[in-house]
Amino acid sequence: MNLQENIQRVREIMGLLKEDFDWDFAHEIVTQKHSKEIYDLLLKMFPEQNEIITYHYNDELGVPFAEWRRKIHDIKDWVLVGPVKVHPDEIFMDEESFQDRAKKYDDYVSGKITKYFRDNDTDPRKTDFNKIPPVTLEKTDNGYSVDDGMHRVFLAKKMNKPLKAYVWVNKPNDSPFVREIEKLFNK
């Protein structure tokens, strides 16, 4: 698989190319109208993943589950596992995303910008990988793709450090709470 095919695959995984997916509807349901109900149902469905569910519910920009809209909309096809330690070499990051983060990192180091992370002033060179929030990945045939945490993944790759991650696996979800989430989408 060449670079362009890999980029195409990542975009498909993220749902960016699926024309019949109604992003506005999913955004409204997941992040506004029913975010608390979804939060409670996800905690019941995946009690061992409380840390990452709560992290995404309490999004720093005030948009609960923004990166998880597609997964929540199609929850019957997804299971959340973890936490696991993942080596950065197992995580796919397309060249454009990597270069964007590298430029931002270099701009920070050179003093062109004052913040690397949008929500805090931490110096990325001093990142303690035991203290940063976990990333959310999606299991693929060749390893993992990034659902949330691209800056953290970049730093892990740069410093060759494993990351704490939670992983979405594309397989049937037989939880009794699937139906409750589907009802929120009028399914």
C-alpha cells in the first residue's frame, strides 16, 4: 500500500469520505442533545474504560465526544478496549499530519509560538508520558490509526516512548446498552 492509499484508508476510517454520514445530525445528538445520556450509557457499556470516556465527555473545548461521533453513531459495530501500552511504531500517522506536528514543534522550540498544546503551556520536550492523557486509537489490519491525540502520538514517535491508549475495535458490540444509544439516533 502506497502513501496515498494509506491516507485514503485513514480518511475512510475516520468517516471523512462517507457521503451518507450526516455529521450535523450526529454532532447534535452526541455533543449537544444527549451527551449526558450517552456518557452514562457508555460507562455502563464499558466500565473499565471510565477514564477515557470521562476524558472525552469533559472535552476541553466543550464538545463532548467530538472525535467519537461516528463510533457512537455506529456503536453496534464497535467495542472499546484498554487501557493498553502501545509503541509509537505501531501507530500509523500520515506524512502530512506528522509534518504539521513537526513544524509546530519546531516553531515552539524556536520561540515562534508560545504553546504547543492548545489547552496548556507544557513544554513538549519535557513531556512525562506517564502523566499525559491517554490517546484513543482504532485497531486496523496493520496496527493502529489515531482517533484522538495526534500531538501526543507525534511526541511519542519523536521521543520513541510508548503511550497509554484505549482502542476502538471494529467488531459486533453485544452490550444490552447498544439499543439505548441507537434509540437516541432514532434507529
